[in-house]
Amino acid sequence: MVAFDPVKFMGFVAGTSFAASLLLLSGPAGSAEISHAYSKLDEASCMTLVVNEEEGWSQQVCKGHDGIAVFVSEGDLRMSLSYRNQAADDRFFTFGNFNRVGDTMEWRLRDEEGRKVPFATILRWYVSVEQPREEQALVITKIEENDFCIAGFVEATAERNAYLLARDVADQVVPGFVCGQDQPQWHGQTGPLASAMTR
């Protein structure tokens, strides 16, 4: 098993090259207080923390917005994801079925006193329902100062305007969503994936 160097890890997450990995765009007129940024979950933006060859799993940390660490684990043909120090508490999200994540994460940002503060993310997941076919889901996550939780889903292979709907969920549902109390719902048109997940 290969362990990670904590000094190198901290430099990676908070490095001066961090800003170059994000594309910051303003929202449409009428919603100027909301903007968004993108970060990548790829080899160039992530660093391997642990590789357990015996048990067949690995964990990486990726550069998220505003210095937020995004942890991605992979094993048994499934990926799981966590934010900040929640990974240390084994608090990860995944689907039970075989799955993989997309390589681009959108961060929804609220303007607070001139600072772009992330309050939600949108990430595309590819989930096997009937192999080899994959269904796609956009997972909307609420980002809090010391926590995160899944706030909603959009089945991208069933909903024609999936990404617009996911942004609406992030901007309108997430602010009032209470982590640990409210249950995430599927929004918009659903298909085989939502049916399989709610059986």
C-alpha cells in the first residue's frame, strides 16, 4: 500500500497554481449574485493519496474551488466522493450500482461581500443499471463550511433540459435544504436509473 506525504498534499491543494485550474463565469442578468466555476477531476488536477493493491482500491484528492479538497475513491468498479475533512470520517457518497464520475465539476457560487463563496456543486455520474448500458445522473451537492450532503438528483438521460434543471435545483432548492434532515429528491423526468435507485 502506498501512503501519501501530508506536506506535499497540503501544498497541492493550496498551491499557487490553483486559480489557473478554474474558469469563473458570471451568471445571467437578473441573477448576478450567482456565478459558477469549474474544476477538473483528472490526472492533472488530482494527486494520488493511497493505492491499496491487495484490496483493489485507491484514493485521490483533487483541487476544488476556493481551496476545498475533493476526495475521489475508486474500488470494485465504483467511485465515491467526499469534500474537505469529511473523507477522514469515511463520509463518502456513491451509488450502489457500478459507476464512474465525470471529469468536470461545476461549483455554484454566491457573492458575499465581494467573495465568491461555493454553496453547491453539480457533477455528472455514469451508473450501470443493466450492463453494459450506463444511465447518467447529475448529482447536486450542498456545500457547507464544515459539511456536505446530497441535495438532489436529475436523471440526465431522461430529462431533456437536465443541466438547466440541475442549476435551478442548486440555486433554488439547496439554500433551504437541511443536511441530516431533508431527503434528496429526483427532479424532472425520470427513467431506469431513478426507478432502480428507489426500489
